Amino acid sequence: MHPQKYIYALLNNGFTEHWIAKKVKLAQSTIHRIKVGDVRSPRFDTVEKIKKLYEKQLETGSSNA
């Protein structure tokens, strides 16, 4: 899955771009650019960080809503 979909899934669960960025240690602007499609091929390590955060939240059933 493209990291854009992971980001949207996290946002739909009540998390913010700022929260996601803080958790994966990236700039909020980077998260936003991936979300809106400005970054079409993010670095592998960036994708892995976002994927792992998504999986962790899915696994724990955490929601910010």
C-alpha cells in the first residue's frame, strides 16, 4: 500500500499530520506532501516508518477519536 493510504487511514482515526510526523520523526510538511501526492516515490525508510506506525495503531486498536 502507498504511504498516502496509511496516512489517510491514520487521519480517519483521529490522528493529525503533526502527530504522525512526530511519531515517525519527519517534518509535518513531508507528511502533508505525501498525503496530497506531491511526493510520488518517497524513500523506502520513510515508507517503512509510516507503515510501521499504521500497523502499530491497527494492532493496538488505538484511536484518537
